[in-house]
Amino acid sequence: MKKLIAVLVLFCAASAWAVDLKNEDSRRYEVKIHSVGTTNTSIESNTTQMSVCSDCEIEVVGVGSVKASGSETVVIKNGALEVR
């Protein structure tokens, strides 16, 4: 039981230090997440994807790219990227 609790605590701590991706625009974007490899995905308008990575470069096709880590949030707003 103690091992299970320890694993749950570590999992929750890791989730707390993960980068989120938030799209505040009214359009969908194609996204590439560069970490160990590259993950191709997309994000719909006015949505948030939680815990996309812990330390990575997020490229929004046609917009640009930024590096993010820890508990930062990458935000797409008015066709531009910012890290909060």
C-alpha cells in the first residue's frame, strides 16, 4: 500500500510540472511538439491540452515556435505565441 501511495504522489507531482498548451484563438492549429522525438497533433479553437510535455519546443505551424518547461503554459492568442 505504501508503494502505491508513493507512486501516486510521484505521478501527481510530475503532472504538476508539465507544460500545457492553450489556444485562445477561434481557429484550429496544427502543432508539432519536439521533445525526445516529434509528436504531430492539432489543437482546436478555445481549448487547452494539459501536460503535453515536461521540457520541449512547441511549434505551431504557420505561427512560430517556443521552448517551454515545468509548469509553464504556451498560449496561442491573436495568431502569436507566448509563454506564461
